[in-house]
Amino acid sequence: MSQVERNYKVKDLLEKQKFNEREIAVMTDSQIEYYHWLYFEDSVYDYM
């Protein structure tokens, strides 16, 4: 993942207050992508 994409996803996670900066600093790119997907992607069930 590019640094720009990582910064964007980290910013979103911090704004939602799901994690603090210390927790995010030790996460891998894969973990950040997973948590960003978990908290921000729409699900078909959101619309039912």
C-alpha cells in the first residue's frame, strides 16, 4: 500500500476513535487495510 493510502486509512481510523495512534503505529499495512474495511465498507446488510 502506498504511504498516501496508508495515511488516509489511518486518518479515518483515528477519526472514528477505533484505535489510538500508538496502536496504529505498530500495525502492518494488512492490519490497517483489514480494520479500515471492517469499519468503513458498506455491507449489503446495511441496506436491509
